[in-house]
Amino acid sequence: MCGIAGSWFPEARDDASLHALGARQGEAIAHRGPDDAGTWADPGAGLVLSHRRLSILDLSAEGHQPMLSRDGRWAIIFNGEIYNHGALRAELATLGHGFRGHSDTEVLLSAIAEWGVAESLQKANGMLALAAWDRKQRRLWLARDRMGKKPLYYGFSGDGALVFGSELSALRAHPALEARVDPDSLALLLRLDYIPAPWSILRGVYKLPSGSLLSLDTAALQAGPGSLDPVHSPQRWFDALAAQREAIAHGFAGGDQEALDTLDVLLREATAMRMEADVPLGTFLSGGTDSSLVTAMMQVQSARPVRSFSIGFDNLRHDESAHAARVAAHLGTDHTELRVDGQAALDLVPSLPDIFDEPFADSSQVPTALLCALTRKHVTVALSGDGGDELFFGYSRYARTLRNDAWLRKLPRSMLANRIGEPGEPARMGGLAALRAELRAGDLQGHARNRMTRWRLPEAVVIGAHRRKTAYDDPAALPGVGTPGDALMAMDIACYLPEDILAKVDRASMAASLEARAPLLDWRVASFAWTLPLRMKYRRGELKWLPRQLLLRYLPKALVQHPKTGFGAPVGDWLQGPLRDWAEAQLSETRLREEGHFDPAPIRRTWKAFLDGERKWHTHLWGVLMFQAWRERL
């Protein structure tokens, strides 16, 4: 787990200036890799690669990056872990490859030298973002893993260089990068709480989508920004939607018992692979189905008590720590719990723009960041339960969406034909406005979009913004086979999972120099989950049916049938209380007008309605506040 960055100029540059720039870019993401730093330059090509290392495998100097292949043709910077590096090493050894150390980076580099970038990615099982430079062909390859666990940004600077890195801060360290806010992306933030790939908050800077590969030669570099289409230039080396279609069409032929046994074996193996480390390792344990299942899988394969970590709030609506402690006691883990009062959480709020680097407004960012900071005091690697909801139908909003879609299909066509006007922001308040919004949705995708959006019309709030399509708007994002439930999960796997859930965990863990690993997102587990019929995921009103049944092999029924609480934060209480003055300053009409990003009127109306006691508006306001706090760092 590390941080990568680099710059590629369209003309030769002197070695000293390239190394100085690379060091500057690396320093901007030093928190991602405090153990080692390195730069490598190809002056004749105008390229510099920079790396910050968090040492997990092979703590020796043999794991230092940037790393060159034995023949000198390839240079690589790599962020992530290749869990099947042992099997790949053995295969490469039969082909004549030798190894200096035992890092997975060296294995990946040898694989690229043997098979090329795309085929090596297909063979690898892990999480990654990488930049690989082919010195012979003067071609740069940028890649991101199948499910989107590791981030990668790229764009052109004002002096014609292609700049790239794990976080925006690495790109902004390039002195010629223009940091201009993209209003269309800002509207996405207000709509979704995050900005999905391929977009970023900065105009002309993009995120590489999950499972994608971008390859550029010298001609493309010299063509400048016009050579890059962020939607069509990256190529899918792993197409999750196509994989889902194939899995759904193929189906799972066995019954419940066969499905349970298969999931048990796959998840045990995926967990065991992620327990390999040359540093202390633990697990996040919220007490929910997914984290409990991962913790159980770790404990049954460990000779000593696994280190487990949870967080508890003084606000009982958001506190699951007592249940997590009961799960830990039953499994026999070495459990650590952090009790957080409101003040401790509030003290973190000013740091959120630095931790998340790009504006981000999922309120669970607060407990996630606190949990990662706690965990890092004891271990360097932690396993998480991320991915279970999106693979096994774990969100209650899925059930509500199916219900509303079925209800709408029963209404007379004349009623649907008479839908008029936009429902607007009051749709978040329930009642007739919410009913109008559901009538207007018209189809499954519309109902799903209603469940996922904060500001329904953010383009009316962000000055100069236009609406961009996401997986919740584009029919091409739907599998086209299977059930409506499969379609709901597919949309989340395309958008919400990589760009909210995984982005949140990556930034929070990396800010604490902690590596987070997700066994449920092993691509073999995901591929199996996609074959399962919906009745194995959602049965008689029970969400995540199959994982819950599997958990019963490890925990008593009373600990498994605990209701899902979520992992949020009492943002509404904070904004009504100790954060009120801070929020008022951020949302002052004068400031909003002078900065020119928002129309002050709808924001001030929303702020007043919230202070007057209307429910839910804190979710609208938190996105505006997170942008305002981030903008102060520009």
C-alpha cells in the first residue's frame, strides 16, 4: 500500500529538475507511504516517476520503488497488493525469471516484462493502481484494479505535461497545474455526496475508472488535452458489467447447501490470502454481518487471537460498539474499542478536507477516519467487510426500490402520463412531494436514483453547472439480464462502491498510513456472487440471506440477527449545536456570493429550514459545507 505520482513532459528535461519535481509530488502524498521514498527519471523522454512506500511485504531495500525490470526496459510504480504473487512467482520462475527479493512489486514487474501490462493484470488477483513506463516504445500505461479499491488521477498541466497520482494533491504539487473547480463535478458532489469517475472536482483532471487501462504514446502526449476523452480513452481490461451479465446468464446450478459451502471455501481462501503480511495485522469489526464474517474467517485460520477494532459514539443511534464487543468475545479476538464523544469527532472536522483530498460528503467519513487512526496505533494492515452489501443485496433501499417500482407498474397509464413539473428538493421531506418524485421516476433506474440523491436539482444551486449522467441515469449501466435486484446491485458496483465506499476507506486508511484489505471483493467471490439467484440474497424480507446463513456457522443466532444500523455520524445534531457557528460562517450569503460557486438563495433557504427544525436538510448542507471547507485549502 503506497502512493504513486509522476509527470511526463512532451520534450526532454534535465535530470535534476525532473527528480526535484518527482520529490515534490511524492512529498504531497507522504502519508500514503511514510517508510520510504524514491524517484526515477528518463530525462530524454521527459518523464519522472515518484513513489512513497508503506512497507508490507519484503521490508528490505529490495522492495524499493520505482523499480526497473532486469533488462532495463520497464520501470514501474505500484500502489496495492498482489495476493497471488506467490503463484505468479512460481510460474515466472519456470520461464527463466529470477528475483532479488520477495516483494509482489518485483513479481508484477517481471510479469509485465514477460506478458505485457494487460495480460499481467488479468493474471493478478489484488488491488492496485500503477504506472508502467516502456522505455523501448516510450509508452506510458496507467491502470486501476477490477473493483476500484485503489485510486488514480490524471490530467494535463499548463505546460503540456501529463501529471498523474494517487491523490489530487500529487497533481497539484506540479506548479503548472491549474486548480479550477469544475461546476459540473460540484453538482455531482451535491447530488451524490461524492464525485464519480471519470470526473474530479478540478476541470481537466480525471479519475481512471475501476478496471481500466490508459495507454499513451509520445504522439498522444504531444497532442495535449485534446487527445484524451475521459469517457472513451481508457480501455476496460476488466469489464465488471460484462462479467455480471455472463455470470447471471450462466447462473448457479446448486441448492442452498452447495451455495453455502462454496461461499465458505471462497471467502476463507480470499481472507487467508489477505492475511499475508510482514507487519502486524488486524480487522475492523463493527458487529455487522460482513465485518463479523471476515473476522470469523480470520480467527478460524489464525493460531492466536486476531486483533479487532471498533468505534463507539456517545450518541446511541450511531453506536454498535456493545454488539461488536459481544461478537469479538464469542470469536475470541483481542478486541480494542475506541469511545468517541461528540467533541472528539468535532475536532476531526477541520481535518476532513486534508484527509479526503477531494470534496467528499458521506458522513460516515468521520467514524471511518477515527477508526483508521485508532487501528494504526496497533497494526499496519486491517481487513474490512466492504463489498458485501453490493454483492449480496444488503441495503434496505434495495427492497424499497423494488417495492416502489412494483407499485408504480400497477398504476393506470393515465396517471403516469399526467406527471408534470419537477418534484424539487421537498421530495426529500416525504409526503406528497416524495410521492410526486416516485411517480416522476418512471422506471427502476429512476427509483434507484431517488434513493441515492441528496440535492435533486443541484444544477439550480451550482452556478454554471450542467447535468452529467452516472450509472443511475444511463441505461447502458444496466445488465439487461437477470432481475431488477441484479440491476440495482450493478449500478452500485459501477458507481457507489468504487467512488464512495472504497474511496472513503482508501483516503481514511491512507491518511493514517494503514493498509485496508477487503476479502469480499476478491474477484472470485464477486464472480460467484453474481451467479446467485436473488432468492439466495433476499429471502422472506431478509437482506444478505446467504452471508447471514454462513455466519450462523460461526456465531449464535442472537448475534447474527442484529439489525443493520449503518456507520454514519450525527451530523444533524452537530450542525444544530457545536458546529452551528462554523457552518454559519461557511454558508454566509456574502461569502457564497463572493466565491461565485453557489447561488446563495437556495442554500440560505435550506439552512434556515434546517435551523427551524425541518428534518433531513443536514444531508443537503453537509455536501456544501465539505466543499466550502475543501475550497479553503486551494
